[in-house]
Amino acid sequence: MDYKSLVDTIESLPPLSNAAILIQKLYENGAADVNITKLVKLIESDAVLTANILKMINSPLYGFTRQIASVAQAVTLFGTEMVHGLVLHYAINERMKANTEMFGVSPSIFNDVCQLQSSLMMQWFSKIDTRQAQFLTPLALIMESGKLVMAKEIMKNNSAQKFKEGYKSAKDTLVYEDSVFGTSSYFVSGMLFDHWNLEPLFVDILKALDYEPEYKTDKIESYTDTLAVIKTAVNPRDILTKESVLKAARLVQDLGYDPDYFISVALRIKKAYIQNLKNR
């Protein structure tokens, strides 16, 4: 297992589904210029995609008190950027089915982590900067995708148990990933998005999460600082634990925002998540 093996795996991946590719083309000039009527029709033309989007969007983690019954309603309430993220999340998972046990979580819980990251970004940062929250919420939903690529390589090399033990005990999981693959899962997410010609700014932000200086412009750093809060509070190893939330709150304070408000949002989402687990 090494960096080259990850590159080879990504290069061998087939394109995203036809529906995802057609939807992606609608976003070529940015989310603000998307034809909403065409977007709704394209999503509704794929019954499985529609069902999965409505299932994700009706999760109690997003905090809506009433049922969202249609794609049109979802676009109205969540906006085109979040719906784009939901489409990509489903399309990526469809192409990248992988056992994530070596990261300490089942595929189902891994999916929960992605949704929790997205929900925390939306519910916390919308009060600070609505526009930036709208941009980053879908990225928070799909930023862990690189772990699916790593998981495939780990399984291929029969190294799941060894990796799981190292990942669990590592002081810094990004450093551990780098020791095994020569890069982090976030940088791999960036390469994956680049392979599928997804939002170029998403690619640069994800690669900058790996602390690569060449990608760290002032604009991108403002995004990575915000995402760092989210991935500190919620990640496969620490799912809104007391320690991870407090650690994230210190980052929030360093950014000049209200840590108490962040903690209250995180605890509210955690409560909803625990109740959701009980109801499964």
C-alpha cells in the first residue's frame, strides 16, 4: 500500500452515474445559475436517487420538524448547493462501496458520520456566515470520501486489522494515514473529486486540509479552518464525544466565534443522533 496504489485505484474508477453526470453539468456555472426545474426533473428521473435523497434529507439530524415529501420541496428548503452535495454523496457511495471497519466504524455508521458533519456545519455556521455555510455544508457531507479509496486498498492487501489497530491508537489520524499511504484521506478525496471533474474549489480545499502549503491561499484557509472544527468534533474515531466537542470548541474560540453556541448546537445534534440510533 502506497500513494501510487491510491492513484491507480482512483484512475481505474468508472464515471459517476448518468444522472449524476447530467446533474453535475447543470452546476458548471455555479449553484446560483442552476435551472431548478431541470434539476428537479433530472433527480426525479432516477427513482432510486430520489428515494435516497429524500431519506437523507428527512434524517432527524438536519433538524426539520416536518416531513419533506418531494425533491422540489427539498431544493426550496435546503438550496441547490446542499442538494448537489446529496446527489454527489449518493453517487460516490454507489461507485465506492467499501467496508470501513478498519476506521473503527461500520459502513452505516460511516454514513452517519458524513451526515453529522454536514448537519453540524449547517446548523452551527449558518448563524455566522450563511453564504459560506451553504457552500461548505455539501463539502462536509462528502469530504470523507477518500477513506473509501483507502479502505479498498487496505482490504486488497489484507491489512484491515493492522490498520485498524494503528488508526485507533494514533495520536493524530492524519499523520497515521500519511505514514501508511504517504498522504491523508482528505487529500485523496481531493484527487477523487479531480478524477470525476467535480467543483475545482472543493478539490483545492480538500488538498489543503492535508496541510499542503501550495493550496493554502487566504480564501481557502478560511474554508479549511471552518472544516477543521467540524472534522475535530465529528470523525470516525470521535463521534461528538465530550472531548472532541470541547477540542473543536477551542478551535471555534481561536477563530473568534462563540464556543458556547457551538457546543449547544453539537449537543443538540448528538441528542438527535442518539435518539435516531435507538429508533433504528
